[in-house]
Amino acid sequence: MTPPYLPIAAALALATLLGLSSCQTPTAEVEDAYAYLVTFDSQGAAVAASPSMKAVQSPAGTIDELPAAPEDDGRSFLGWYTEPNGGGTQFTAATAVTGDLTVYANFTIEVIIRQEAYSITYNLNGGTNDAGNPATQDISVALTLAAPTRERFRFGGWYTSSTLSGSAVTEIPAGSIEQYGSVELWAKWVYDDRYNLGLGDVGPAGGRICYVNLNANADGWKYLELAPDSTEWSGVPFGSYQWHIWGADGVIVGTGAQNTQDIVSQHNSAHYMFGIAARLCSELSFNGYDDWFLPSIDELTYAYLNVWKPGKGIHSEGRYWSSTEKEPAADGTKESTYCYACYFDTALGCAGVMDSFISRYVRAMRSF
């Protein structure tokens, strides 16, 4: 058998791979052998295959193993093929080699999508956003944030934390947001006390201030105003005989409005629909204000202490309904139809419980 003809450079490379020196004389056995060269083209990879050539010599018909795979940024190696770009057939360590051969690395192309815009989430905390604050923003354009609005409050700035800690954010620079991502902002509000009222002062609706809230920024209101004397009702029941409500058990300051909603929402025509204390308060409109409610027992107690006792309003002496129903029994059931009332007189003061169908005085309240 005549050995295959090789160009001089390839022959020298093959001789090196076979371990032959220029001084060696092939024996008759070598003359009958064959040797083929497999070249591994890494297709410009940053780290080329190693080694880049392998010889197949008799009696073998395949390479013993593939070289270390090439590596490249942004591309994943898929294997060796007999034509570029994954063409031809795939070449593996088990592929028969019958002549000199060049195989080509094939890679996937990893597409990196650069975000051109980011999203913005605004936590308004009771406010109304400005139309100029976008939901998405071009990453290449700086954004100056506009101020939202909220009734009775001044805007205190946008913050990147729900705790409103750190410094306020007024602008989002171009190319920021860790280059690509999203933004979440929280609005800070400061109660705008344009009234500067004290206990017993006349409020905007014409009633008397009976409570000043020191936590106005968080609660959203600073004053409790007791409705004027002219709005008072007498001979009004809390509810009907043996009638129970779920909810309406708020006691502390700030729960009267929710108690009132609970009572009104659970009433129907069979339960003094038009004549119960909570409904009268919720439907009151006076001096341009319609945000009235039946006060909780603690709210009503402050009306007793800060308006009635100092003689600044509430000329009637008697018992006034609160919106607080007696708490349920330990097992969660309503053990009675008793509700809390406040005694507006010098002897008893607040507070006591009585059956809901009994008629008492009623005075509305509002917060602002």
C-alpha cells in the first residue's frame, strides 16, 4: 500500500505528531501504515481548542478523544462539524476518519437585549399622582419627578424606601437604576395644618373641636369636630330589638367612621332602616360637609370631656349613643344586643351599656 501524499508542511506536522525525527528511516511496516491529520478550526474563539490538530494512525480509525473545547464570550460551544456554522455532519470522537480532515467549531449566538426603558411604581399613600410622572421611562433620558397632591397635606418628597428613610429623590438620572431594572417610589406627606385649632375651638363645619391628633401625618387627619347643637337628634335607637351586627366594635379614637359603615351596611328595612343613629349621622349634610359619622365610645368620651364639661357645646343633659357595640362573647357569638352610650351629666359621666332599641340622643362627628 502506498502512503498518502502530503504537502511538506503537513508532512512535517504529522511527523511531529507521530514522533518521527528527520533522521528516521521508515521500515516496511510503516510503509504499509496510514496516517491522517484532523485539524480543529475554532472559528475565531477567544480560547482555541487544544490541541488544534490530532493524528489518526493505523490501526486506529478514529481519534482517541476530542480536544478541549474552544471558549468565546457571548457564545456557547455546540460541537464540531464538517462545514462552518454547523453545516455538514457532526464530528465526534467516534467518527471514522478516512483522510485528512478539517472540522469547524459551532456556537450558539447569545443575544443580549439591552433594556431601553424601565418601569416606575408609585406608592401614593392616599395621594393623587401628577400626570407628568410616567409609568415607564427611557433609560437614556433623565426624569425630573413631579409632586403628587393630597387634600389637607403637603408633599414631603419621593423616597425609595417604604420607611421614608434616607434622602428624598427629585430626579432619576439617565442610565441609572443599576443601568437596567425598575424603580419603586413612596410619597411622604406632612399634614398641612392651616387651621391651627385647639380644643373647644369652632371647626370649619361650625362644630366644636373635641380632639387633636398628634399622629396626623400617619393617620391622615388631625381634628375631631363634633357637629353643632342644631344638628342633634333625640329619641333615636341604636338599632332594633335583638339585632346583632358583625364589626362595629371599634372602641378607640379613629374607629367611629368604620363602625358607622359596618352598622349602615348591615341594616335593612326591617331594622329601623331610616331611623337608626348611625344612618342619621352618615346621611347628614351640614355647612357644605357630608363626611359625618357616629362616634366610637372613646371619641364620644372626648366630646364629653372637652366640649360638654367645659360648657362649650352640647346643652342637653342625657345619654348619647356611640357607634361601639358591646364586644362578642369569648366564643365569638354576640351575647347581647347591648351597645355603649355616654352619659352627659355631672353625676355619671361616660360610659355605660344599654340595649340597642332604647332611644337616646345622637350627635355626629367628623375628622379632618
